[in-house]
Amino acid sequence: MQSSEINYIWLSEKRLNLLHYLQDGSKDIDQIKSHFNINSRLIVPEIKKLIKAGIIIEADGLYKLSGIGELNLENLQSFIDTAELIEIDPDYWENNDLTQIPDKLYRRIGELKNSELHVYDLDDIFDCPDPLRKTISTAKEFFIYMPFLPPTLPSNFLEPIKNGKKVCMILTRSILEKMEKEFPHEYELHLNSPNCQLFVCEDGILRPMIVAQDNFLLLGFFKNDGIYGNKELMSNDKKAIEWGQELCRCYMNIAEPVTKN
């Protein structure tokens, strides 16, 4: 499929919906009209254009995806999702360091499209944002990666831990040591709780900050110059949350569990 054909399909949500409808199998024109509640005058020209592009084929009055159409429809949806994500703030994605996202997740970054960017005042950047604070009490599972130590972090998740919620927290070695030194009580509560798993990874790699709950995602990237930005991605969309949880699991797999001395 040529890029011009991708752009052509992308311009019409109706065409994309038609392609998804044909994923279920061949359909005749009456089935298509009934499904979309549309008349022939509106749908037939679009079908002809898709046939010309080689994306669907017609045989004996039935329309179906071509082999190329079947092969590329999943990639096409990913392409569209990624474009919608970038449109939220093109400069944000251009200027942030995405190199620590594993390839399999980088190819699916469009799953974050139903997210919003939360912009901080510089004085508030290390405070717990309201959207996160409001969801902590109702979340049942937490995956956290922290490349720095916000002042509120040591206490943010103590209540869920006490209430039996599952918390998995990954810290860099220097941040783990800082938490142990500056917040010894909170550190011990995290370390000794059967509901909390602590992991440590080495310093020197600027991975994004992640709080992936079962009901909310917060994701923050370092800029290409190594400075943490004043914008964080937030979402309560299921796909975005699962993407964030999977990213955190990737980091957990290369970290070491913290054990009691």
C-alpha cells in the first residue's frame, strides 16, 4: 500500500469503518447500505475508489478486503492512532526522549491517543497532580517507575498498601538510597509490606516516569536535553493504561528485587 493510499483512507473515517466491517467477511451492497444506514449514491463512489486503490475487491456482487487490504489494515489503524496522538502536541513528541521505549511498544504508541497533556507550573511540577490524587483511593493495582523522587512519592501509596492493594515500585539505585535515607519510615513500610514489591535498577538511563494504575495512567518523559519536562501525559483509557503497565513490566524485568537485609 502506497503512502498516498494510506493518506486517502485516513481522510475518511467512514472508509476506515467500511474496511473494518469487511474484516468480518464479504458483504453485498445492500448489507453495506443497511449497516451504515446510507444510500447507494453516497457509498458506491467510495467503494469504487477503494477498489481502484487495490484495498478491496468485488466479485459476483460481493465486496471484500484484498490480500493487501487485510495485511495492512492493522498497520493502518496503528498509523492513524499514532497520528492522532501526535496531533495532541507535535512539539511534545518531537522534543522528548522516546529511546527507552521498547520497539514493540514504540510501534503501538498510538494506543496512548486517548490521553491529555497536563501542563505544570514550575513551582508545582513535583506535587502530586489532582487527577492522580483523585484516582489513588479507588485503584486496586499500581505499577510505578520513578527516575527521581518527588517529595510526595514516599507517602502517596501507603494507604493503598495498608488496604491490601498491590503496589509494584521500581526506583533507580540513587533514588532508592535517597528514599531510605530521607524517608526511612516510609521506606520500611514499603519494604516490609507483603502488598508492595520494590525493585531497583541502575542509574544513568533516563527512562520515563510511570504511574500505571488499573484506573489511570500518568506518563512523563525527559526532554532530549536530559531535563524533565513540565508536561505529563494522563489517561483513564483502558488501552493507554495497559500500554503503561506493559512498559513498567519491561523495566521490572531488567531490575532487581529489593530484599530485606
